[in-house]
Amino acid sequence: MGAKRPRPVGLDTGGLIAVDRADRRVIRLLELAEEIHVPAAVLAQAWRNPARQVRLVRVLAAEPVTIHPLDGTEARAVGQLCVLPVPLMWSTLRWHWSPGSWAA
């Protein structure tokens, strides 16, 4: 196996919880990421007590992290993706979906 290429990563709530719990696999994934994308709604689900969530606070404050707002149209599209039987990252929606491509 060759060297790992940096790539963008989109985190869901489970990913943020894994960061908070110091999951080595997720931490390694983030170390390799050139960009880290977190929807604001996901952050709201994972954010509880920043005084106790030091790891999460540090990761979210890092240079490659972007927290994205989620408008009503995007929120409805994400809801539709949640019923699909395949795992799709939020980043896929963000970069490949356009308004009007699905019925809202």
C-alpha cells in the first residue's frame, strides 16, 4: 500500500462523538484529511459541555474544519437521504446535490 492521500472528510454526529471519545480510527482519518466539513445541525446534536469535550473543541477549532449552515432546502434533502439504505456522507450531498434535483 502506498502513502495515504489527503482528502476532504464530512463528519456526522457519530463522527463527532467518536472524536469526543478519542476513537483512534476517526482521529487518524482526521489527521489525513485536507478539509473537514461539519454541518451545523450535526454539531448541535453532539455539543453538550465544552468544558468536558476538550478533544471535540480542539478538533473543531483546527484550521481545516469548516462548519456549514444548513438551510431549509438542504435540511429536507438530508432528511430524504436518511431513509436510503446506503451510507451517504453529508459532503456528497453538499457537493453533488443541487436545489430542485429532488422534490422537497
